[in-house]
Amino acid sequence: MKTRKKIISIIKEAMNNGARKKECCKIIGVPRRTLYDWEHNEKGDKRSLITKNPANKLSKKEEKKVKRTLCLEAYVDLSPYEVVADLADKGIYLCSVSTMYRVLKRNDMDTYRLEQKPKKYKNVETVKLKANSPNEIWSWDITYLKTNIRRKYFYLYTHIDTWSKKIVGYKVYEDKNGKNASDLFEDAITREKAYDVHLHSDNGMPMKSYSMLSLMENLKIDKSYSRPRVSNDNAYSEALYKTLKYRAGYPGYFRSIEEAKEWIDKFVKWYNHEHKHSGINFVTPVERHEGKDKEILEKRRKLWQKQKKKHPERFGGNLKKWKRTEEVYLAELPESRIKKAV
């Protein structure tokens, strides 16, 4: 109690001489909220002024190793979730995801991350589109690729498997029309042998063009469309394009269609074969598409169990299960947005 009163008097004296309360608290090492409690509560709080290090805290050597790993070229652009997953695949365990975030924060290396809540619908009959294996539901869309000429764009068409997140079809075109869309779709389903796939898209002109609708009718393909002005109904394609345009090294614009095609080819190769996707428990889309993720996740689970036996104080009650997601939902759509093949 005497120590607290002494700290309050020192800070008041410093403030009378022109110092700011925030800076005084920072120098002494007392949060402003704590000082406020001391000033307005005679009994004060029961917290000790002496900070005790938790038993499960990383040593300085261990934290230095984590920081050095996060600064490696291979991990500098990845989230801690992806880093932990990739290290686990190599049989390496440094720390938990939350600890890795704390290390980033202490060293001013963390970045802002936005969480979005799904939209809820009221008084509308809805249907959840569910996939249990590859090539059951595809999502497709078109995005603009800027060029070095104002108001001139190239167009990237992509088809993504919602269950595995694999890009199953893509191509860069100079224009946007139904003929390009139908040609790419026909090529993708032939290559993947996905003749029973359900195709989802937004309401763009190429999506509802005569060429596209005619092809799907001939192949008896079920289809669905996003509601107008609701981008979350086609979230997988939107997320893919955000990953693409926020990818380190993305040029921002392209000087020629050949340059655009070359960059997109490299991106798709990275995305399908190297990218640890958060939506599928940080395995690559190809590993998930080919069923290799079962073995990978089991290997990670055993590594976590081994580390828990070695350092039980560093693990809480719920050990990360690295459980495989068997069902994936595309969206919860009104029945009017789903069209069954006749």
C-alpha cells in the first residue's frame, strides 16, 4: 500500500512540473488504468507489483529462435497458422500459434487481421449447398487485371473446387464474354472428369450468357447464383482473388497479356501446390484434392501429442486436433437462386 501511495505522489509531482501522465506511467511501468484504480480506490486492487514469469514461458533462446524463423524468407509473408502447419509437416515444433502471435506483438511485427461474421437471413427459405468430396461443387468468377493503359483490362476466369480449394480451371482473356466462359468450363470438366459437378457463380453477363447456359443444359449441370449485391454468396472466389492481389510480388498491372499469363501461371502453381490454405487446416489444395491431407494431419497430431508429453505446462486442456473437415458448405442460399438440371 505504501508503495502505491509513493508511486501516486511521484506521478502527481511530475505532472505538476509539466509531465504527462501517460509518459510517467510508461517510465514507472504502471498502466494508466491501474493508476486510476489506485487513485479512486483506497483499498487498491490485490494485484502484485511484481510480475511473475509463467512456468510455460519460452526461454530467451527459444523466443529468439521463433523470431528468427518468422523472419525467414519462406515465412515472412505467412500467418502464424501457416508457419506452425508448415513446420509441423517438417517434424518441427517451436511453439503454439497464440505464442507465436505474442512474439510478433512484442517485437512490433504483428499486422491487422479482420474477422467477418456471416450474414443471417430471416423469414426466407434457404438451402445449404454441401460438398463431401472433390468435384462436387465449383465456384467460378471473373476478375479484372489492370494494365499499363488506363481503362484497359485483362480478365482472369477461374474455377475453384469449394471442397479442396484447388483451382481446377483458369485462363486470362482480353475480353469478357460467354464464349470464353463456356470454353474454359468445358475444358475444366473434361480434364477433371467432373460431369456431375454443381456450378456456382454470381449474376454477371458471362455467367448467364446463352453459350454458358446452353453448355450446362446439354451437360445437365446443376447451377446456382449469388443474390444481387451479396458478395459473401460467392465467398470462395472472392477470397481467391484477394489472395491473388495481396500476394507478395503482385505487380499491380501488366504490360501485355503474355506477362499476365506468365504471372498467373506461377501464382496458380504456388496456390495449388505450396499454399497452406487456412480453410482446409493448412494443407495445400492439391494435397486435399488428392486425399493426402489425412496422413499429413495425422502426422501433425502425433507431433503435438509428443510435445505435450515433453512440455505439458505449455498446453491447455484442448489440444489442437488437426481434424480433417469432411463437409464444406458453399453458402446458405434462397431456393430461388438454385437451378436444377432438367
